[in-house]
Amino acid sequence: MSAEVISMGALLVMFVVGTVLPINLGILAFVATFAVGTASLGLTEDEIFEGFPAKLFVTIVGVTYLFSVARRNGTIDRLVAAGVRLVRGRVELIPWVLFLVAALLTAFGTFTPAAVAILAPIGMNFAYRYKLNPLLVGMMVISGGHAGAFSPLAVSGALVLGLVDKTELQVSAVALFSASFVINLVLSVLTYALLVKRPAPLVEGAADAADDEDIAVSGRPDWRQWLTLACLVALVVGALGFHLEIGFLALAAGALLALVDIKRQEKAVDGVSWSTLLLVAGMMTYIAMLEKAGIIEEISAHAAGLGAPLVVALLLCFTVAITSAFASSTAILTAIIPIAVPLLLASHVNAAGLIAALAVSTTIVDTSPFSTNGALVLGNARGVDTRRFYRQIIGYTGGIVALGPVVAWSALILPWS
């Protein structure tokens, strides 16, 4: 049995077991990583450990810790109240406000996970406070981030256009940005229509009572809340303006705020979603091992050699969607575009259409709890049954993986090829 079959079979088994049984999928993934990596792929322990997502780990710990501190001193409640005043009390518009803010942030150069890291905790607190569906709020934050992610100023847009510039192909920056924005906008409209009336997977009693640590928002902010707001502004400026690592900035801000409010912040570390971290770190370590062993590249190469160009284009869209649900979208885009170039040069498949379809198929599945964006939504959800919420995110992502590539292929490739 080939290493490719063994590794993908192990992934399928642990996914089924971890979803059906009350066992953290991250534990299964770590076990499978060492078993498959050493016995089947011939990797050393050091090579396996190289795949541990240390940067993502620090980002999720830092952001969730900082916003746990901010929630306990009442700052988040004040931000939520200000947001409600902004939409004049029409809380059903809050998901759209978050969508537009996320799109603006990414369109002007913010890396999508950074934008989601800033907005997801605020959005999840909106959802909790005003009984909005957290799946709706979280997915619209992510879709907004993706809607702006392929502008020429954005990280992902610059990456794709830079890769294309190294080839004989020509792809319009406007076409790439427009395709991503329109498809994510349509996805958000459908998501809103399907989920706006759907109840959240609440823990019993969570909808009726706020946390014991919550503070009333009447009156003027105290000095600790002003300091917290200053730290949040510094976090945004440092991450977006100076491209500093958002995880370390958040940890530093959280530590400072905890030091000036020791009594109230004694249990702030409990706000970090450790089960989510274990889940994401285990799965990403496993996928990184597959990438290192060349398994992901082999799967993409098999898809590229299967026949008619239009069929191959559809298979490539499915390949990147499935893979990106578990791995880095940036890494997948970097790998798949060079694979797609020979297909484009040897056929009448529209270059701009295929590149845009691959970009969209790769990123819209970042709602997965195994990606940075999905993990931030899962880790910051409040008052929900975490296991049921995880299953809802998996189901939502599964629907996108099944339909997203078909929509991208039908809208961006088929009519122009």
C-alpha cells in the first residue's frame, strides 16, 4: 500500500472518529502524525516537529487572551454597545457591518487572518450579547475578509499576481479582485438568508445570563477601560501599519492589562480556548507532514494529468478546496498556480478565469476550524455548546467544499473557455 493511500486513509479515519466520538481530533492527529510519519513516510521526529504551527498557536493564544482580559474589565461590552448604536439598534445589520469592515481591512493590505483576529472576538461578543447566530456572524467576518483579499494591495492579491507575472500568462488585477468580491458577497447573502433565523447551539442557560465577570456599561469608561482601548488601537496599528506579529502584540497588551487589574484578571487565561488550540495544532502538524513528504503535491499532480482541460480545471478547484480546508491557503496557492500554468498554456482554458477560480476555491474554505480564520471564530465563541458549534462549522465548510469549486468553475471558467 502506497504512502499516499496510508496517509490519506489515516486522515479520513481520524476525522470520522474525532467527529463522531467525544475525543479531541487534535490528539488523534498528533498520534497519527508520529505513526504515519515515522513508519510510512520515513521522517524523523525533528522533521515532524517542524510542521507544528507555532505562529498560529501564538496568534490564537494572544488574541483570545487579550480579548478575555478586555471582556472581564467591561471594554468589550462597551464596544458592543457602541456597535449597536452605530446601526441604530438594528442588531440584525451587525453581520453586514463586520463583513464590510473586514473587506476594507483586507483590500487595503491587511492579511486576512489578521483582520479576522481583530474582528472575530468582537463579532462573537456581539452574537452572544444580542443572541445572534454565532455561525452567521463568524462566517460573515471570514467572507468579508476574503472578499477584499485579492485586491492589488492585498497580501493574497499581490502573491497571485506576482506568481502570474513570472509566467507567459496575463491576468487582470481588476478581474481577480472582482471575482473574489462578488462570489464572497453572494456567499454572504446566502449565509445570511439561511442562518439569520436559525438558533445558536447554546449551552443551557447561556442565553439568559451574562458571565459573572461582566460589568455594566452605564456611565463613563474607567481608566482601565481607556487603557484597554488604547491597547486595542496599538494592536491594530502595530499589526496593520508596521506588520508586527499580532500574537506577540496581543500577549504583551494582555499581560499589561492583567498587571494593572490583578484581582479581576486572575482567571483571564481561562478565556483561551485550549481545546481549539489542540485541535488546530494537531491537524495542521499532520497536514504539514504530508506537505513535507510531497503527498499534497502528488495529489495535485494526479489531478492535473487526468484528461480534458475543463475537467482538469474542475478537479484542480476541488483539490485546492479540500486541501486548503486543512492547510495554509497561501501555501496552496503558491503550489497550485505553477501546476496550472502548463494546462493554461496547452489549452483554450481562460487564464484569468482559472486563476481566479483557483484563488476563490482555495480561500472560501478557510471557514474550516482547522484554518486560522475558522479556529479564531471557534475559539472566541461565547455561550455555545462548543462541540455542537464545531460540528456546525464543519457542516458549513463541507457545504462550501462541495459547492464552492463548482460555482467558481461554472462562473469563472466555463463561460469564457
